[in-house]
Amino acid sequence: MLRSVRQPPPLFTALPVVIATLFTTTTCWAPPVGKFKSPSPSSSSAMTVGSANSGSPASPVPAPVAKKVKHEMEMFGDVRIDNYYWLRDDSRSDPEVLSHLHQENAYTDYVMAGTKQLEDQIFAEIRGRIKEDDISAPIRRGPYYYYKRTLEGKEYAQYCRRLVPDDGIPPSVYDTMPTGPDAPPEHIILDENIKAQPHSYYSIGAFKVSPNNKLVAYAEDTKGDEIYTVYVIDAESGATVGKTLSGTTSYVEWAGDEALVYITMDEILRPDKVWLHKLGTEQSSDTCLYQEKDDMFSLDLEASESKKFLFVASESKITRFVFYLDTSKPEIGLTNLTPRVVGIDTSVSHRGNHFFIKRRSDECFNSELLACPIDDASATTVILPHRPSVKIQDIQLFTDHLVVHEREGGLQKITAYRLPEVGQPLERLQGGRSVDFQDPVYSLDPAESQFSSAILRFSYSSLRTPLSVFDYDMNSGVSVLKKIETVLGGFDASEYVTERQWAIASDGTQIPLSIIYKKNSVKLDGSDPLLLYGYGSYEICVDPSFKASRLSLLDRGFIFVIAHIRGGGEMGRQWYENGKLLHKKNTFTDFIASAEFLIEKKYCTKEKLCINGRSAGGLLMGAVLNMRPDLFKAVVAGVPFVDVLTTMLDPTIPLTTSEWEEWGDPRKEEFYFYMKSYSPVDNVKAQNYPAILVTAGLNDPRVMYSEPAKFVAKLRELKTNDNLLLFKCELGAGHFSKSGRFEKLQEDAFTYAFLLKALDMVPTTPAQSQL
């Protein structure tokens, strides 16, 4: 569960799980003294752009100068002055604030006008690689194949299904959905393109089919604020069934065919109540099954693979305990399964007469796997013990098999175990069969699989391998490719090289780096441009996956690198623990060490090194900018969490209370001064900075738009050179920016154009060369 996380939208990482899991979803989180220096014609600035493109405005648009309103904040005898605190407007309606954001956007448009032709070219390249009319890998569920379809020229997807011609035949990895003229007809359950027409933003956060396949419940967000409305429709006719549920999260599950369980949030957008809703009744009459009153905890909801139980978890950053609900008897309510013990984190699944419990503690920091009878949760048996070098990431259960998703040495692996017949004793797992992978670095994601079958579905990709969906027969060990993302435009994976390298941190820690470049487009002598991406928070693993739009950089000679720095989870739980709280600066110094390693090994030079991070990764960008501005040429900070101290001192801001266990509670002196020492807004100073692009979303509930707005205003006040400083705020979107698939590609094109401009790699047009 990633709800309470300042999490990065996938600008430079793919989201294979979105397609692979089909109709299941995971959600997740985050004006100057003196005059602005007018850019000189020789600087990388608006004037340069204007002179380089005949379509640019005739006169320069000045950079916005935010007014200064002194705002003092005192704690532990320390006084901080925030002259741009006024930019925070929780209503998002203050005319002066909105005017400032419009001015920032207008300035960014002006400065980037000279690269509009390049941006359009890159966008055409990116879009030209997409097979716009396509379908996802169908998943068989009961008598139907379910899948998503995209249409040429359309921003959004259709949710579809077809009847299985003979659903009496057991599933096989060789099954294919018939599509010819004699095949059962396709039925469109829901068309997002139609639903999105009245809205500038549209996102479906959950799409859940009832057990009998007759109804669908889906959660809809039309602002980007991640506050959803749940609708129930007839799967055949599309007609609305019963009443809508408003003000919900995207967590919704079926409890049988006539009831839903869903979660709502409190005033700070913390998921705090779980409800039972009977179809046909008013939301006001719904039963509250549980309320979590501790504001450091949030609720999570998921269904077991068997669909016989729903699991409601209450979790903080270090503690997680679980209730279960029998879907055949939802009126009985929740039963506590695992106890609430500080520092113990449990996740639960079900098969037969046993619950399976993944349990993490201080002693078993990479988790162990237990099993217990349904009627006696205290009678646990360890079936997979804790191993210090192997992290149990997740499990999947089947009628006869258990699949364990693990991490070792920074790489993912999948192991399938045969289980004894239901009713037989469960003992320690032995004789598992592992799946083999070829790329040196890669990414795996579990996908929806059929519980009653022996077929595991998963998605695989690498930095050079497009998203590939496989069905794996756990009895025979046979894998069959069911779908690979089509990449048009002559893409050839063999032209690209992927590597795993290890940088050395200042304390001797080895930091894994995932690298890709095009063979004949780089020299590897230090002269190549390089984009280094980092995140490093919340134990999130940024695994190396494919993104077709990235080819527009690689084909222009860029090297792309992911630094798997501490604070993430790539190397196990301790990797995360050593990059949080009072160890947070390891995240930043690891990233700096990674950059220095790449320069030392002649992958690039300081003059060619660009960096990118989003959300909590945007904090990383802000921190290393202040610490080592000399090390980077250009920086992209997406929806950055940069006002750390002020935000974490304000419990009225969404996610603050639940994240004291991630960043620390600055109401305690030790944490206050440690967080102040790296908080980007608090550490901007008079020095030269590289070229910077900062983005935000006005409706973002994870990182308030005002954080990046204040960061940019303070940078404009204090920075001592004329390098680019641009701010782009999407006024109709949230944390994950625009919702349409082509709109997102346009954002990639804009970002790439910025990087090429900052590196002076914008091609000169014939008309310009004659000037």
C-alpha cells in the first residue's frame, strides 16, 4: 500500500503493473530581495531562446518576482523567516496566488518558445513509437476474458471483455483469446474517453468486477486530488446500479455480489474509516466497520486471491496489523487477525484452511513467512524463515502453489513452491522452482492470476526490453510470452547496452547503478550527456524498466542511469533504514557519490551531467542542488517535497502525521535541527546554481504546489548566476500530473527539450544558421 507516500509519477520509470494487473490498482503519495537579473544575450536564457527562433516573442517576458511578506517561525530558540509563506493557499482560489502561478507558466512558455520546434519533434518521435490501437494481455476470470483496449488518437482506455468459448476446459499457458469473426463478440464495459469528455482531468483508480461477473464498481477522480466517487454499473448494459459513494479513497472491494467495502479519509486526507455498503441503500446508512483514530496510522484494503476474505490493515511506517472479513458473511464485520505491536509489520493472504502471514520485525528485518489455521491465529508455523540477505517482497497464493517474490543483491526473483493438499499440515517450504531472467538488470511485477490454476502471470521489462507479460506454468516450468509492448519506429533492443555498476559511498557502502546507452551513439570517454535518476525514500524500489519515450534521449547520445540509493528498498530493509530519519543524508551523499563515480569512470563530465527526481525524489534534487551545485549541469525536480521542516511541523497538511516515522518528528529538537540542515527551502543560499526546471500540480494532495513555488521564488532571490530557472504548474492536475496518455508524452517531450537546451544541444535550423 503506497497511499501515504510522496511518490514519484513515472516520468523516467515505467508502470508495467498498470497494464499487467488489468483491473486492479495500487495507489500511493508529498518573492525576492532585489531585482531579478535580466538574462544577457550570451546566457542560457529567455533572450537566447528569443534570438534563436523567429517564432519567439519580440520582447522578453520577465521572470516573475514574488512579493516578500515576512513570516517568522520560532522553535527551540531558532527563528526561521519564510518570505514566501503567503504562496500557500489551501483553497487554491486566492487570485494573487493564482496570478503568480499563471505568470510563472507564461514565463516558462516564453523561455521555452525557441525549443518548441524541437519539443514537437520529440513528441512526434515518442508518439510515433506507440501502437495506439492495442489491447492488454487478456486475463481469464470465470467465463470471461477481461482486458483493456486503447484506440488510435484517444487519450484513455476502454474496459472490455469477451466470453471464453469453452470455460469448462482448464486454463493453459497456451490459451489465447479468440478474436476472429467466429469468436464471441467484444463487449465494452466502460469507455474512459466518454467519461472523461466533461473533465480536464480523469482517472479511474479502481475497477472491480463482482464475483458473479454481473456488476462493476469503479472509483473516479476528476480533479487529480485523489478524492474519488465510486459508481456501480451493470456490466452488460452499463446502467448505474444503486447509489454512488462520494468522498472515498480508491480502495474498494466486493464483499459478495451485493455489498461493497470501501475506505474514506479524514480532513487531512488520511484513510481512517472502513465501511460496509449494501447495494441499493444510501451511503448515509453504511456501517462503519473500523475507525483508526491514531493519526500516524492509515487504513488499507485488499482481497485475498481466493476472494473468500477481505483484509483491512492499519499501518504506520513501522507497524502494520490486520483484520479480516468473511465475504460470505460481511454482516459479521471484522475480526482481528494479527496484533497491534509497535515495530511488527504483517501482511496476510489465504488459501484453504490457512492464513499465510508475511511478518517483519527488528529481528526478522527482511521478513519471514508464517502460516496459521483460520480458526487459531496463534498457532503459527514458520514455513519460510528470515534470511538476512534475502528480502521477502510479496507472496501470491494459488489452490496448489505459493509464489514468493524476493530481492537479493538488488535484483528481484520469483520462486514457486508446491503446497500440500488443503487440510494437510503445512511445513517448511522446500524444493521451490525459480524463474530465470537474462538481462543483467530488470524489473518484475506480479499480475492478477487465476487462483484455481497453476498459472502464474507476471510482467517483465528491463531498460532495453519492452513490457512483457508472461504466463508461467508452475508444474512444468514453462513460460509463454502473452504480450510484449509494441515499439514502432525501428526499435531494436540489440542496439542498446545495459549494465550494473557499483559506486562507493563515503562510508564504503556499495551503491548499485543501472545503466543503459545506445552502442553506436556514445563514446564513453566523458564527452557523452548523461541523465541520472534517483528517488531513495519509503523503501520504494525503483527497478530498471523500459520506457519508450526515453529512446529519444538515448538515440541522441544520452546515457541513462538509475542510482539505487539508500532510503529505497532495492537492497533490503536495512537499505531503507539507513536512508531515513537521522540517516536521511545518506540518501543525498549516495547520490552525489554516484554522480562522482560516473564522472570518474568517464561516463560523463560535470558539464554533461543532468539529474532528475520526483516527489520525495524532488527532495533529493533540492538537497543535492544546495550541497553540490557545481556537480550538475541541469536539474529536473518534479513535484518536489522541498519545504520539509515547515510541512512536517504542520499536522493539518495531508500525510504529515503519518510520515513522522519516515522523516522524523521536528517537534523534537534533535529532528528539528537535523531536518533543517537538509530541507531544500531552508538551505538555498547565494551561490551559482545549474539550470533548473521545477514542476507542480495545483491539486496535488501529496506535495502542496506551494512547496515548489516557494523554492523557485527563493532561488530567484538568492542565486548568483543567470542559468535557467523555470517553474511549470499544472493548474488542472495533481501529483501525477495530466491524466491523458498523450498529454503525459507531451510532458516528457517538454522535459527532454529543456535538458537539450540546457546542454546546448538544440539543433540549429537552416534559417538560424544564416543569421
